[in-house]
Amino acid sequence: MKFLALARIVEALVGIRSGLRLCATVALFGLLGLAELCNLLGTSSTVAAAKSVSLDVAILDKSGAPVDEATTSDLIVLVEKQPQTVTALRLEKDAPISLGVLIDVSRGMGGEGISLALSWLKTLAETLRSPDEIFVNAFSDESQEIVDYISPEDYLAEALDHLGTGGQAHTALAVDLALIKLRDARNPKRALLILSAGRDIAGPATLDHIAKFGFPVYSIGIPGSTGATGTLDRLKNLNLKGSAPKVYAEHSGGEAHFLQSGTEADAVIAKICVQMKNRYRLEYTPNVNRKPGKMLKIEVKSRNPNWEVRYLKRYPASAH
């Protein structure tokens, strides 16, 4: 049966009609697998089964609290506008998280903004508990590691006491490096949190990196410096899509908050921590065939009008 199928493929692709020549061709390729033969003839094999896709999504009620009773029938999943069948939906409740915190120390933050960010980092460390873990990077023109992976209760603010301001915020570089560092995390659930004045625009390459890693990005916006230089940076980076931290959060399935005062921070940090640690694992087998690595657009909707789904907006097609 295998040789007959092989013969028919060769006959169809190279136009051989003679039975004698067909037998010779089969003898020539008889030791090749079907996939190898298809590759040799410049075609793709459809024998391999599609690979299941697993995505980390948040399902929230109108108050922003995680929903804990969603089932596969509650969601509509479209990939390249084609409906998909959800095969599994599991709530990973209060899951331990490995969190990378990125603190903007650019001139747009100003000394007051950096002090505010550090106080919020302290609140964050007091909100999380082992086996959660955090690392802290600071960024402006470059990104620098300040605190390596530690348990939240081991965080000491003194390590960041002497951070200064300067340069322009290069958020894309900071996110790229932090995504790579998250690969060394001990917990399966991973995320980034950006504390920034947001005076930077999103880089297309970094959006691709976010899509490939699949980790949600959260951000908290700080008012930042009101001086002439800070204003110039803000005007220079005006963008219809919004600031880099906002765009990265939206594309990754995270959330962006913009605060006008420090008094709002405690509630926002508590809300983000609950969201990060209570997300769903969504699985489906795609029926869309694309070249491996090509970005696929996905849309996830809730049938319940009171729920909002946050999810990675694109992901790379995998090899079958």
C-alpha cells in the first residue's frame, strides 16, 4: 500500500504514465519516506498531525477580578479569522509566578518618579510570597541587572538606593533582555512588570519577541518629569498606538495602568498580582496551515458579555 501511494504521488507530480517507468521510479525512491520524497520534489507533506497550541489567557469580570468558572464552551477562538475547537481550558489558580520587574531610570522619570517606582517595588515584594520569585532590571539607554532571582521576602530596598537618572528610555531592549532571562525562571508561570513614565514607542521586533515567548507584560505608568527635557521626550515619542509599555501589555495579554498619584498604587499592584497568578491555560489544535515561524493572528472572545478575555494577539506557527 505504501509503494502504491508513493507511485501515485510520483505519477501525479512528474507526469509519468508508463507502468515500466513508474516501477523504475518507485524502485529509485522506495527507501525514502513519504515526507522525504515530498520534500525532494518541492512539495510539503500533509501526513503529520497538527500540533496542539497552548496559550496563557486571562478571563476577567467587569471589576477586573479573575473569573474561576469558565469552560471551553464559554470561548470563541479564531485564528486568521477561522474558528478553532477549544480542546482544554484550565484555571491555574494562585499559581507561583516568576516575575521580572523593569524600572525606568531615564531622564523622563526624574528623581521623584524613580523614588515612586522603588516604593511600588517594595509594595510588590510584600504582596508576593515564596515560591514566587522576582528579579529587577533598571533601564534607560541600556538595561542593567540590579537584583537577580530572589524570593519576594528576601528583597532589600538598599540594593536600589543609588539608582540615578539619565538618558532616554529604551524599553524595547529592556523587554528583550528580560524575556530571555525569564527562560531561567523556576516557575512555569512567568510575566514582566514595567514601571515607567512611558516616554518611548514600541519596537516591532520586540512585539515579535513577545509573541514568540508568550509571557504577559504588565505596566504601571508613572507621571514622570515635567521639565523641559521630559516634555521633549514625551513629544518626540507621541504615537497613535500609545507608549511602549501600553502597547506591549495589550499585545501580550497583560494590562496597563496609568496612575496620577502614588495613592492609587497599592490597589493596582494587588489587582495585578491576583491577575498574574490566576490565569487560564487554553489549548486547541489549529486548522490553519502556515509556514513554521509565520505569525498567526488570534482572537479570543467570551460568550458571556460580562467577561473580558486578555490574550496574546499573535503567535508563531509551529512545525508539524
